[in-house]
Amino acid sequence: MPIRGQSGNRVVTDEFGFTHGGVKSVDVVTNKDKKNGGDWQSIRWVFTGQGTIRVLECSELTGFTIHPPNDKGMNKLTTIVTRLGILTLEDIEKDELPDHDFESAVGLAVKFKVRWENGFYKVDLPTLSLDEDTEVVTKPRKH
């Protein structure tokens, strides 16, 4: 299944199903609520990975709230910041969170599995982790 607008570009994975890349950007974005009117803000995380033709980009929108895991698990933001080592679960459970510097994640080398959702590749967040053996992907490999 091609990425919308990038026909033919497929994710390149290792033998364990992970793609290796990096955190390209972390930005606050304003979104339009077409159904109810008004605007709302979120954090847009852009992750890069290897593609067969060009660098693959996967984005995730999160809210601004970090909270300890509950019986339903963790929200997206809590999952991302703990998987990237920005905060630990102990920090979150103390409820004395330091100021968040999410932009410090830009440039980190990561690895993750992807899933296909609504016509786009998305990061499978439970598989997201730091990748100390890989440099951040900026250009696709030549095949």
C-alpha cells in the first residue's frame, strides 16, 4: 500500500520489523474543528524512517497532558516521552514534573515498527525506542 502522494515508497525494515530513523520535529500546531467550529492545539511529532524511494515521515498528534499509566495504559504523549527517555515513569508518578523541553527530542535516533492506518504509515508507539546504533536518517539508502 503506497503512502498517499508518494506512490511506490515503502517502509524499509530490519529483520525484526523495525525501521530506523529519527525525530525530525516537535511542534505545537493549531487544528480546525470542522464539525463544531473553533480551533484546538496539539503537539505534532514527526518521525523519519527508511523508505524504498525517499525518507518516510510518520506524524503523531498528541495532547499536552502527561499522566501516570492507569488501567487503560498511557496516553500518546506519556508513551512518547517515556519511550524516548525525556521523562521516566518515576518522574511522572511523583507528580512534580519539570518543565517539558520536547524540542530536545529533535535529532534523536529512534527505531520503531509502523502500521498502516487510514492511508498513512503510523508509528506503532509501544515499539518506539532510542536507537543507539543508528544515526538519524536524512537521506534514503541507494538500492
